[in-house]
Amino acid sequence: MINRVLIRLKVVQIIYAYYQNGGGNLDTAEKELFFSLSKAYDLYNYLLLLMVEITRYANKRLNTAKGKSAHAEKNLSSNKKFVENRFIAQLEGNLQLNDFVNTQKRSWTNEGDCIKALCEQIMESDIYKEYMASETDSYDEDRELWRKIYKRIIFNNSLIDEVLEDQSLYWNDDKEIVDTFVVKTIKRFDPKNGDKQELLPEFKDEEDKEFARRLFRRAILNADYYRHLISEHSRNWDFSRVALMDVVIMQIALAEILSFPNIPLSVSFNEYLDIAKLYSTPKSGGFINGTLDGIVKRLKSENKLNKD
């Protein structure tokens, strides 16, 4: 699940903190990097569990309404369509997700106000109303309902963001990326797999894990060389006045450009310019792009870099 976009983001965060704290122990900082990445995987599981918790709340609400009025009693069977969603039932029984709950001891049970508000948002939405009014009834329809709910209601939801921020500082910048993997997981679910449906692994393979370690270490261990290059190509800027975040972003970009020959230059440039938009000033993107471009041209002319 943890992709290279997220890895780059985490490497920037951890190396920036490393320098802010005076450049401490490299091994300790590397452990912090992988702990931070593991927390992103926890968030992935936690957001999968959110869909289950919303459905549980809807079911409790329905049972509370049962018997209160003849109207509620009459419409009980039709209202069960949402709470008996087959995709959610499969997700709730998923062995991997339940293992996460048992080992991490995480749940949404203490976030009642958030769950209630989300359930009400869903039930007021056209997505929900169309689903409940539909005369068709299938697993595919159940799964598609939650794909739509997730993309249109759970994505970019400030209420959820507040809850996550209170629970873990590591999750502040992760949700937008992790959300895409939750949606990918929803689409992958197959009723034939039952409770053994595989969730996304923490790392796709050892190569991505090694990418994180190597990028992190190269960026710090070769810092003097990278900063020398940056200083020489900062276009009349006093290097001491360049924002630390800009230096860190360029330092890591150079580590990637020079250490991973199979990653195209355009990919590295685009990824770190996107990170600059998140973490630096409005003018940083142009400064970083120009500086890196000058360095790359020089390295190519000196036959120290041979890739497009």
C-alpha cells in the first residue's frame, strides 16, 4: 500500500525534523522513518474500519426506531438494505482487518459524534437515496455504493480530518494518499474470497522498502556534496538564506536523481515540485525547479549523469 509518493513525503518530513533537531543519530532517524510509514498503514486499516462502524451505527439507529411507530415498523424491511450491505458484511468479517483491531486495539467507538454526523451526511445524500430506491439488489451494487460514498463524502471531510489529527500527528498529511488506496481496496473486493479477501500489503515488495531506506541514507550521507551543488546553482542567492525546507527537498531530489538510474528525471522533478507546493513558499517551486535543472545540466555535461 505504501507507494513511492508517500515514501518521498515521509523522507522529506523526517530529514527536515532531523536537521531541525540538530542532526542526531542516523539509525534513530531511520527507525522514525519506518515507524512513520507503518502509521500510514495503520491509517489505511482504520479508514476501512470506519465504513464498518458507520454501518453499525446505522443498524443501532434502526433498531432504536423499531417499534416506536407503525410507520417505522412498516418500513423496517426496506430500511435494512443499507445496514445489511453485503460488501460491509464481508469487510467486517475480514481476517486481516480483525487482526488489526485485535493487535492495535483501535476502534471508532469513542468517536460517536463523528460517526453520527457521517451517517447523517450519507443518509441525506443522493447516493444513499438512489441506492435505497433501487429495485435491483446485488453485491456489486452494495460495493459500488461504498465506493461512491467514500469518494464523495469521506474524501476531504474536515470532520474526519479533525478526529485523525487528534489521534496521531503522523496522520496529518497522509489521508489524501491513503484514501486512494482505500478506494482501490473497495474495488478489489470479491464475494468469492469471503473473510480471506486480501487487503493491500504494507509494502508492495522489498524494492519499495529498500527505496525508502536508500533514499533516506543517501540524502543525509551525501549532504555536503548535494549542498555544494545547490549552493553553486542558486542563481545569485545567498545559500545561508535559502529556506531549510527548500534545501532539504533539493537534497533528497538529488539523492534520487543520482542514486536511482531507472527513475526518469521528469518523475523526480514532478514529485519534488509537488512536495514543495505542500511544504514550502509559493515561489519555492520555480526556485527549486531552476536550481535542479542547472545542476542536472552540469552533471550531464561532466558525464556524471546519464539518463533522461
